[in-house]
Amino acid sequence: MGFKCGIAGLPNVGKSTLFNALTHAGVAMENYPFCTIDPHVGVVEVPDRRLGLLRKIYQPEKVIPTTLQFIDIAGLVKGAAQGEGLGNQFLSHIQAVDALVHVVRCFEDPNVAHIDDTLDPKRDFEIVEAEILLKDLETIGNCIHKIQMKARSGDQQLKKQMAILEELRDLLSQGKAVKSYHAHPEEDVFIREMGLLSNKPVLIVGNISENEATSGQKTGVSEQFEKFALSTGNLFLTLSANLELEMAELEPDERQLLMREWHIPEPGLNRLINAGYTLLKLITFYTMESNICQAWTVPTGSSAVKAAAQIHSSFKERFIKAEVRHWSDIEKTKSEKLMHEQGLTHIEGKSYVVKDGDVITFKLAPG
């Protein structure tokens, strides 16, 4: 679907373990033939209970969930912004994603080397954040250098851009992320075009031990880090990457048995994927065509014509109207026939703003 979450963090914090758990729980190859273009990109189904009800109502031959892409980004080390380790590669990979899943180690394990002698999740988080801010400062500095001479000509737009760049430079110098800058809509476009790393939404994942995940008893380390992580204003959750990988490799029946035994209400991967969806401000709509029920992803606030184009680019030009069923009506009637009889199928035009859970039939001009 094109929406990408990058899994980032220091070396040996559990990034690749988490990525492997996600790809074990990923979609079948035949549904998404291009999901292995890059071995470090995984296409993952978005857990969706609503598909169960749609299956009962429409009884399709096939049900296809929507997906997110997760990218395993090489581990960062201190000095990455100056090219240490795989620094430049790491930072360029962050630039290519829509959101960051920042994995932070919150477990002790003598068999897994640590970047430092002590376990300190807050310090580790701040190392990565500092490198991201330094890279953004470098980007801003380059932009200022490029336009400052031109701005002296009196061009009002360039002068405005210079003012924004200087404000962003001051913000970053204070250790604050670009996303904390309150931009006007016209300024937001200019800022987004620079691809600044600290402008991306972040989900912090505290990677805890299997014992902590199954016992439900938080350690002092993870409890203290949770308080800090929530204070940053980012989304936060904890899971055990090792446990998630073990569960992802089990058959569904075995997994359910294990979850009941350990009183785990749902896999941590489901929480992670749904958090990524929330982070990116995405919604799901559904189509029921050719006896296939399919879920699709669009950003919140998308118009009907933009949703149609998500299915196929030609639908944008061929769009005539959309027949829309709202999810609340589907839940209430549980019947396509009743929705028609009660006038609950709405005819909408191009500008209709798609709601989460809408089931839409697009009416198109011949192609």
C-alpha cells in the first residue's frame, strides 16, 4: 500500500528479531507478489475484526486485508551523523519511511552484547534522537547556504523560507524535534519537502524480556522508561520481540493455547501494527467486487475520488459516483438487503470524505 514504518534503534536492541516476527506473521506471497523486492522490507497484514462480519454478510470467495510495510533499518551508533558505522545509510533509510518505530532495549541478557556496559533505555533513546537532530541540523544548514544569497535579492518567498529555516535551526539547536514546530499550512509543504528526519511521527517500543511480558510484572527499568517515553509526546508500547517471534512461528491453535496459558489478550504484534496505523493517521475502507472483499488504506480526510485512485489510478478519471454504506449501519443491520430497504446506502460524489469502515462501490465510466 505504500505506507512505510521503519524499525530503528541501536545495535542489539531487538530490531531484527521484531522484524522477523512481523514477517513470519506477514501475508501470503501469492496475494502480494512484490513483497520481497528488498529482503529488509516486510509486508504485514493489518489485524481487522471487521472483516469477519463482512465475510458473514457478503460471503465472498476471498477476503484480502489491508497492509503496512515495515523496514528493518541498520543499527545506528553514536556519531552516525558524521558517518560513523553505517550512519549515512541508516539516516538515508529513515528519510525514506513515513514513520519510525524506535526500538529500545529494556531487558538484561548476558548472552546479548550491549553497546554500553549498563542497561539504560533513556540514554539509548537519546543517542538515536541526538543523531537524528544532528542530521537535520546539517540538512537545514545546507538549505540556508543554498538560498541565503538569493534571499538578499528581496524575493519575499525566499525571505520567508529563510526565516523558517532559521527558526528550525534554533529549535534543533535546543534539542527539539522539527515536528514540534507550529507551521502554517503553506509553511508545512516547504518543511515536508526537505524530508527532515525529526519531522516524522515516532512510536517508541520498549523491548522487554519474555518473563516480564508473560508475568505482567514490570521491572523498575521498564517502568521508569515508560514514564520517560510518555513524557516525550510520542506513542509508546512494550512487547517482547523474542516472545513475539516464538508465537509468530507457531500454528494458530498452538498460539491461542499459549496466549490463554500466559493470559495474553492479543499478540504484541497486533498492538504494534495498529499503533503504526494510528501513527500514520490512516483509515480503512472496504470494497466488495468480483466476489472479493478487500480492505484498503487511505490517509484520514481522503476524498472518495482519492480512495478510488488507491485501487487503480485510472479510477480517478473514470469516477462517476460512490455508493457508500457506513460501518455503524452495517453493524446494526448485518444485511445488504436491509440497508437498501432502509435507505442506508448513500450516493456520494468525488468530494465525499471517506469515513473509517465505509464499504464503497465505485461507479465508473467505461475504461
